[in-house]
Amino acid sequence: MSEIRYYMACLDLRGRDCLVVGGGRVATEKVNGLLDCDAKVTVVAPHVDNELRGLPVRIQQRPFSRSDVVGRFLVVAATSDRSVNADVSDVARERETLCNVADDPELCSYILPAIVRRDPILVGVSTGGASPALAQRIRADVAELVRPEHADLARRLEALRSWAKAELPTYEARRDYFQQLVAEALS
């Protein structure tokens, strides 16, 4: 596999139409992550676990079809069958739709970092697909560093943003103002 340099981004999935192909434990994990971000999720799989059935998703209990990708913002393939996952990846690539294939970075157009969420703070850790176990370990270490007081500070700073835009004329002035507030709060 060639060295891939990934572009890290945080996606706004609110109301976005997302597809998960697969109905087992891994698919359920991926669905929960999408639902946590308020995505509209459709699940396509011949067999669907009961836990997945209990989630607010649209379930189509059948094999994957190429047309399932049409109109989707992003797709996740999470089956135990590499040929199905490869088909999902191929169709998504043809349609220029973002596609993640669980535990198979070679078939992905995006990979998912291990995350620490302390709303509104979100920290993602990625090893570029090299080792999810290492990313999870680093995530655990980061989780100990990002504390509730950081989240409280982030909310307070967010409340000041509109005032700062109106009162501080340049990006540099706003940056310096917020850097000083952060330094004072965390010293």
C-alpha cells in the first residue's frame, strides 16, 4: 500500500443521508457514531442484529445493491464479506461518494480516527490506518488530558465569539485575545 497523507476534517452530518452496509456488531458501532452526529442513517443487510433494530434508522433487510449508494453523502461498509465491502467501495468511488470500509483502509476514501468527545471539544487520533489499536491507546491517553474544565472553557469562549468579531477588527486581534483568555484560564 502506498503512503497516503490524509486530510483531517470534521464533517457536519446533521440531516445528511448516510448508508451503512452490514447488520452486525461493527455496523452497529458505525451507526451509533453517525447517529451521535444527527445523520439520517439507512442500513442495508440480509441479517440485522437486534441491537441495530432498536436504533432510529431505516432498515432494508436485503443484500447490497449498487443503487443503494445513489444520493448518499457518505457510505460505510461494515460486513464480514470482503467482496461485498469491495463492491460498496467500487460503487462509491464511481459515484464520488465518501466511503469507509471497516478494518480495510485500502478500500477507503476516508478513515475514521479514534475520538475523544468532551462536547464541544472533539479530538481525533489517527495512525493513517496503520494500527487502530495504537490509535485507541493514544485516544485513551488523550482522554485523561481533556477534562470537563476544558469543555466548560470552550463553551465560555464560544459565547464570546460574536462579541469579538464585532469589537476586534482583525483576525490577529481576535486570535491574540482568545489566546490570552486560554492562557489565563489554564495557567
